[in-house]
Amino acid sequence: MTGDELSNTFSALADPTRRAILVRLAAGEATVNELAEPFTISLQAVSKHLKVLERAGLITRGRDAQWRPCRLEVAPLDAAAEWIESQAQVWQSRFDRLDQHLQETQRKQKETET
């Protein structure tokens, strides 16, 4: 996954409506009308959200007779999770080193006070 694809994934995930659509699709394929049901926005607005998700590779649309069910594509989510995990490891390492430094500083301070 390129940096642009990762940016597209995070950009698509920035919107709560799009995240809710992805949560719904995690339960299985759904049509645009089914995806629009829980929202108070227009069908056209839902379609715009779906286009963003589709461009980010987070969903695909199939064809089943007259239906074009949407389905979740997990590969971009896996790549985003992998990136977040790598960053979490970097920050955990930094916090561990900071914690060691603070403990060492406190130990030295106690030694000089006694």
C-alpha cells in the first residue's frame, strides 16, 4: 500500500457516517437503500459517502441482477491497522525510555538528598 492509499483510507475513515457504513458492512453485504436506512441524510448524500469509500478501496460494489450490493474490503483497514501498530510501538519505546530516564533521575536525586 502506498502512502497515498493510506492517506485515502484515513481520509475516508475521518467521517463518522462512513465509519458507520463500514461497521454495517462488516455484518454483510448491503444495498445503498439498506445502508441509508439508519441515517437522516438523503440517499444522494449516502451515495457520495459510498463513492469516497469506494475510491479508498474500502468497499466494492457487486452486481446481482438489478442489485449492486456493497461489500467491505478489509485490506486497506489491515494496512491502516498495521501502520497504527507500528507507530504505537515507536511511541511505547519512547515512553519506556522516558520512564527509565525519570526513574534514574529520581534515584539520583534521592541519593544526593541523603
